[in-house]
Amino acid sequence: MEEKAHTRSSKFPSFTTPARVPEAASVSTGARFAEAFNCMQASLRAIGGLETEDLLRCGIANGLALEVGAGPGYLGLDWLERTHGTSLVGLDSNAEMVAIARRNARDMGLGARARQVVGYAHDVPHADGEFDAVFSSRSLHEWADPVAVFDELWRVLGDGGRLWVSDLRRDITPRARRFLERYVTSDLVRDGLEASMAAAYTVTELELLLAATRLANWEVCPTPIGLQVVVTKAAKAA
Ligand SMILES: C[S@@+](CC[C@H](N)C(=O)[O-])C[C@H]1O[C@@H](n2cnc3c(N)ncnc32)[C@H](O)[C@@H]1O
């Protein structure tokens, strides 16, 4: 699924996108990494840098939501703070991240509306159609079998519900990449970012993956530093 270099015009430099390197299982684990990642995401939240507005703009604002690969949990928790009568299940395969997400939920006074659980995105421990919305940020590039995960998230999404997945993109410009690197101050997390960038998909690669899933009417949009997928599951005719 390698992509050719993008040539903006003969006046501008072209950038070659390196081949994708799946993230090694050894990356992004350990209590020290989890705490360093938590600090970074807390700072991002403090400057209003989370993607909560993107969720709200695409109509994710009600009911019970599932956040997949929630890490320290800030996106889902910020979404809870900015919506009314909503509740959340945050799922992550890393027990250290889940412990931090529980602590963050408690500290933000959201413990009663949020349940953070250890689990895998390809095997969500919930019934078909249970969620009004499913969302995920910066986790897709780590999924070992993304087609199986997208199908599983589709299974637990209710009719009329919306699925939103955002991630880094491997073919961002060198300038956007430098911007990302400056924002990461911890050496531990910087190594993780390097591995995540190498494992991230391009829009074309993700479109090929989605074409192999059960999802219908999806759209992949590039952003300056990444990509987003938004899909609505059609409501069943009465
Ligand atoms: C880079 S972190 C992003 C965390 C969070 N979404 C954020 O933006 O702060 C990716 C997270 O996805 C989780 N993850 C990766 N693969 C997963 C899978 N198959 N199922 C559940 N969680 C997964 C990792 O444990 C990690 O916490």
C-alpha cells in the first residue's frame, strides 16, 4: 500500500512518504510512559487542543458513547463535560492507561458518568447496537487488525449512530511534523511519536482498509496533522 510522492507543483519541493512500519508490540507500554503521555495530554487539554469540537460538530452529542484506545481518557472526559445527560465507556488494552483514565475521571468529578475498562477493540464486551456513538483518537495506527476492529465497532454502534475515528497521518508535510515534534517534550513520548508516525496510514491506505470492512458510506478526510473518518450507521426503516 505504498504511495507515490506528492508533487504540489514544480515550484515546490515534493515529499516522499516512507513505507508503513507497524508499531512494535514493545512500544507505548510501562507506567513511566503512561504517566508521561498523561502529562502531555493534560497540557493539550489545558490549551483547548483536544478534538472535542470535531465530535460535537459531527453531531456526537447524546447518549452512551464508546471511546476506543482512550489512553488517559481526556477526549471522552472533555466530551462528557461539554454534553448533558451523556455517559461513556472508555476502552483501552493498556491497564496502566486505564488506571490513569479512572483517576482522571474521578479528579474531574465525572466518575459516575464514565466507566473505564481494560479490553481490546476487536472484541468489545458489549451487545450489538449498544452505543449511540463510537469514537477514537490516535489509536488506529496501533490496531493489529484494523478491518476486524472497524467491523467490531460497527457491530456495537446502534442504528442512526455515528462512528468517528481520528489519527495521525504518515504523509504530513515536514513542517507539520516539526510542529508535532516540538509539542512532545518527553524523550519517552518522542520515541513513541516516531514509531506512531511510521505506523500511521495515508488517506489512500485507510480508504483501502475501509473498503474491506462492513461499513457503508464512510468518508476519510485529511487534516493538517492527520486524518479523520466519519460514518453514520443508517437508521432501520420503520
Ligand atoms: C497513542 S495512545 C492515544 C490515547 C488517547 N486516545 C489519546 O489521544 O490521548 C493509543 C492508545 O490506544 C490503545 N490501543 C492500541 N491498540 C488497542 C486495541 N487494539 N484495543 C484497545 N486499545 C488499544 C493503547 O493502549 C493506547 O493507550
